[in-house]
Amino acid sequence: MKWRAMALACLIGLAWSAASLIGLAEPPAEATPSAGRYNVLFIIADDLNNALACYGHPVVRTPNIDRLAAKGRRFDRAYNQFPLCNPSRASFLTGLRPDHTRVYDNAVHFRENVPDVVTLPECFCKHGYFTARVGKLFHYGVPTQIGTSGLDDPQSWDLVVNPRGRDKDEEDKIFSLVQGKFGGALSWLSADGADEEQTDGIGAAEAVRLLEQHQKDRFFLAVGFYRPHTPYVLPHRYFQMYPPDRVPLPQIPQGYFDTIPPPAIATLSREEREIDEGLKRQAIQAYLASITFMDAQCGKVLDALERLGLADNTVVVMTSDHGYHMHEHGLWQKRSLFEEATRVPLIIAVPGMKDAGKPTQGIVEMVDLYPTLVELCGLPKPAHLDGQSMVPLLDDPALPGKPYAVTQVLRQSRKDVFQGYSVRTPRWRYTEWDGGKRGVELYDYETDPAEMRNLGDDPQFADVRAELKKLIPNPIAK
């Protein structure tokens, strides 16, 4: 099949370098056999929120991710550090918070600012693991850079695969809310052909092939799916699962935008403000269909892990780079500091884990992934890491986790740049823009789980705001 041939043509072997490390001793000149306890299968979807059946979504069908959750630990309060692809990925793959990588947009490569940092896959590579990437792990633009390595980090991998399918080649058929724009605008296509012809279908097949080839090695295999990132392109049958008149459409009360600071909705474009109800429902239909399509490709990789007898010695991670809006708060896509954009799905399955299938309400952050995986696999923990291990929550889901999580975004125009920071505790979300000079938000999850009643100016909660403000990091100007 020509699409598979394209994928094989994109197969590129990359040698890892012996760059200097932060907090990790130099390995021998030749890699020694790994002493790691487990393999790692790291699966990440692009722009996936918590619209999964195992997270309680009433409509979405995700049987493969659901069965992974039934065998692992579902984290119900997992938060990213920056709800935009490149800053988030640079953060959790280096183990550094965005103010330490100083990556705040989709253009800067993290090594421009932290050239010697040892990334998560690089750490495994330096300890004798075979490390491979299929699809998007470090950032590259979707769909413009599909089939390339984008802002990848060559020294992190022994081998990479950059799949490219008919979704890339048939962009002229895609509907977009902004004509000619696909990656940053709501856009979709109910496509001809089979799953195997799409970029993610090719990626799943290549991941299975690598599992088959390296089943006797210690491996760190990272599989980055492109869906449900825009454009939402996938075969017809997935669209048919979600008739537009049956998809949930969040309602926005009249006058709501007057109750929140302008930076909170600064990403809302003119086209998105003017979209009619019919197109809103079609966009949501396409996004939900993309999730189910991605789940089907994920299932192929999980099936191979079982078939090859690797599930008993492999840690499996399934997550996303950040959350996503489907008209909640009137917003679409990402770059907000509301729950929908800051929260991510996170499932970790460890062979023989206790209380498998039980979720945890403990707060964790994406920056915690790095220390968790090196501890699970028995590798030395690099000293530079900003996060903390989630292993205690994997052992006991009843533990409280962190007291809070921090997420940030950058707001910028030609003459104006400032940060927004948000703190999420079990009960509260506190957000301030430009140190509070451009607005404050406070939400009480006991009475307002949808974050629709801003208490940022309510005098009754002045003491709560004062205490939460102490948890905001000192802003670092770009």
C-alpha cells in the first residue's frame, strides 16, 4: 500500500550524542546493558482533553484506553504546566517547568535555552535502552510538518519514524473555519479510505513493527498520535458514530464574558465568536470522532504488547500534552487557564500493580512523569528535575498527592507581553493575570465545578485569594 511505503521511506535512524548532562554522570563511551526493571511504552495524543469514557464522558467511545485504565491507575487530577504543544512537551520531556526551559511558544527549541539538559528518553538511552519515537513527541506543527522531524531532539533517540498519510496529502478537501488554515483553526474532513491510510494508522503499524523487532531488548518506545489535533481528519465511520444533534453543546449565559478578565478569553478569534450552532455541533462531532479514531490506533499498539508477551514487563503511559476546549466558556482549543485546558488524561499501568483499576484523586503534574518513570525502572534520578515521583500514588491511590498544581500561559501582542498563572488545589482554582494587574479569578469546586462563577472580586473570599496568591511563582518576563 502506497501509504505504508511512504512511512517506510520516512524511517530515519538517529545516533544519540554524548552531550554534557545536568545532574547525571557521564556514561561509559559504549552503552552497557540496561539494568532497568521495565520497558516503557509512552503513548501521547495531541490536544486530547478528558473526553474519554473512562473519565465519565457520556458520549465518547474509547474502549482501548478504557481497558488500559482498568489495568492501571487513572489520574483524575493531572495538570499540564503550559496548555500549548511546544511549551508543554518541552517541560515534561526535560522535567523542567516552563519558566526554567523558557519555552513559551511553538517556535523556540528548548536546547536554545537549556542546551545540556538530559531529556526523559535520553536518560533511558544513556542507560542502555533502545529508544525510539514514532510520530510527535517533541513539538512540530500539525499538519504543516507532518512527515518531518520538526523541533525534534535527535540525541534523545536511537531511531525515529515520521509517518505521513493521506490526511496530509488531501488537505485541499478539508473544511476550515478560516479558509486555508488548518492547524490553528477549527477544521475537519470526513475522509475516504481506511484507518491504515491515515498518518496515525501508519504510525500505529510502525509502532507494532518496532515492538516486534525489539521485543528482546530493553526499550523506551514513544508513540505520538496526531489526532485529535486539528484538522480533524479521519474515515467516515467515526463521524457516523456522533450525529451532530446528539453531541453535547455547552451553553454560555448571557453576560458571562463580563464576569471574567479579558485575558481569560483572549484566544477567542472573531471567526469563533461568530460561528453558528450548526457548525459548533459539527466541530464537536469531528473532535469526538477524532478521539475514537485515535483510540482505535492506540488499541493496535496495546494489542501487540499483549500478543508479544511484553505487557508483563512494560510500564505503559497514556496521556496528552494539554487539555482542550469544545465551547466551554465560549472557548475553542487551548491556551486558557480553565480546567478544560489545564487538565489532562493520564493513565499509568505498571506490571503487577496493587489496586489496579482504581483511580486516584491525588493532584499530579505532567512535570512529574520524568521522575516517576526513572524510579519505576530503577534508574538514577537526575538532579535537575522539577517534579516529584508519582510512585506513591501508583502504590496507594488514596494518598492526597501534591497540595496544588501550577499552570501558566503567555499573552502577547506586538507591544505587550505578560504571564498568566493558575493554581489548582483540591477545592480551588486561583488565576491571576500579569500579577493581578489585569484581573484575578477564583473558583470554588464545591459549589461551582464548571468554573462559571468568578469570585475574584468577592470580598467574602479575600482571605482565600490572599493565601492562594502565595502559591503563584514569581513571574519571569520573556
